[in-house]
Amino acid sequence: MTLDERVAAVRKFGFTTRQARFLDVVMRHAGVCLLRQYSALAGIVHGQKTRAFFAKLVQRGYASAHECRHNRGRVYHLHHQPLYRAIGEPQSRYRRPVSARRITDRLAVLDAVLAATDVTCLASGTELQNHLQLVAAASSHIEINDGAPVPSFGETLCQDALRLGVDRTGGTVALYVVMPAAREDLRAVLARLAPLLNHVPRWTLRVVLPRQLSPAYDRYVRVVQEEWEMPRFDCLYRRWLRVAAGALNDATTRLIAEALTNGSGRVECVVLNHTYDQLSPVIDKAKRVPVAFPTEVASPPTARSISVDCEPRSF
């Protein structure tokens, strides 16, 4: 389904176009959301219109509200199956209850998706494969011999902390949100992404950090440089420990480094203007709260997000 088709289907439940667009993004990328996230997408002041929208979701049984730690606002879980069915995702994993850690991860991913106004984010492996097929058809960058299909990269590249998307020029964008409790380190993510990025002519890796991780900004930049830009002996040794002799002929990493050098590949680091430690409920029926809707805790100061490019360097 196209975006317009999904929005039209959700509007039939009695929502405005911008409400339907927000619900579509939440259902495809997180399943959970905050009042401030709708206000940000809608471009409206956080106030009565936002609270009325969420009250409608809860009163109709489309979503449930859950208290956060120390009464620091509420998280809303969108779980109504007919809504998910309307966008073609009746069995979506985002309908199911999730742990507190995954809730904060998903809220951060939703913030990253909403902030990426220049990117259309893909929500499934199928959408990713369709994008790659279009790239292959429009470019000679991907060689397809005798009608052989583009290699399948599966659902593992469209998981909670990682999103693939397409920018306004048709380039491929990978959004990776780093969370304090992340089980997977950035080096492993880079290893998974490299084969896919080598199959597109233009790409951008956008590493997104919550505000509390901003002091570690330089460390994450250095990890990308070590893995993709400067495969010296210490880095080569670490790869050898992981993949043995394959590290000595790492064509994938070489192609990534070449893309960074010639400008067809880019790496960006973005700091979100939000923290998430206070947003840790556990989605549980016993902990659901009545619809009273006090004013939600204000978002952090309205400073702009910081976006700094990691420029390719020669070594």
C-alpha cells in the first residue's frame, strides 16, 4: 500500500489527515508514542487539541495509556487490530506488549523517524527489497545477470533500532539509533549494513544519539572511522579474530571506504533533543490508567537538534 492509501484507510476511523499520518508512522515504526511526538509532527502547540486526540484513541479502545516513572508523563500503546489491518499490517509485532527497555528504544526510533523529514522510512524487508529492485532497474550500479534477483537482505535490517529509508533524491538512508541499554554495538551494525550499502549508488548512514549520550559523540564517530575508513592493522586484527582469513580480503569494507572518499557515501551523527530514562513503564493491563489527561511533562528545551557530518579522511 502507498502512503496515501494507508492514510485514506485510517481516516475512515474518524481521524483527520494529519492524525491518520501520525498513526500510520506509529503503527509502522514503534507501536508506542507520546503526546509531544504528535504535536511535533502536526506542527501545533502542545495543548488541548493533542490531548483531545489521545483521549479519543483511549476512549475508543484504539490505544492504552500507561504511567511513567515518578509520574513523568504517559506512554500510549496503539494496539487496535482493525487499525493495523487497515494499513496492511494485521499481525504487526508492534501490537504486542513490550518490555520497558524496548519501549524507550522504540520512542527514540520514532523521534528519529519523525525528525528525518527528508527521508521516507521503510518498515519491512519487503519494502526494502522493492526499493533495491527499483534502484537496480534505474542504475547500472547493481549488476543483475540473466534476470537474477537483487540479493535478499531480509527483515534484520528493519528492526527496532535500525531503519532504512529513501531520501528526496532517491538515495538510500540508514538510520541507527544508539540507546544506553542496546544489546548490539555499532560495529556489528556496520558489518550488517555494509553489504547492502555496496548495492546502491548513493547512501547515507545517520547515527542518532539521545541527548544523554551526546558526550560519547566522538567515540561513535571514531568507531565508524575505524570500521569503514581506516582498516589499519589493529582494526584488521579485530576483524581477523571475528572472520579469520576473510578479513584479509575484505572487499566490502574497501568499497565502503571508496564510497566515503568519492562522496557517494556519507556518514552523519545526529543528537536528539530528548532523554528517555524517565519514560519506562511496563505495558501491562494491571498498570493501565484511566483517561484523566493531566498536562504531560514538557519536553526538554527547544534547542535544535545537532547534525554534524563525519567527513571522509585519508589515512
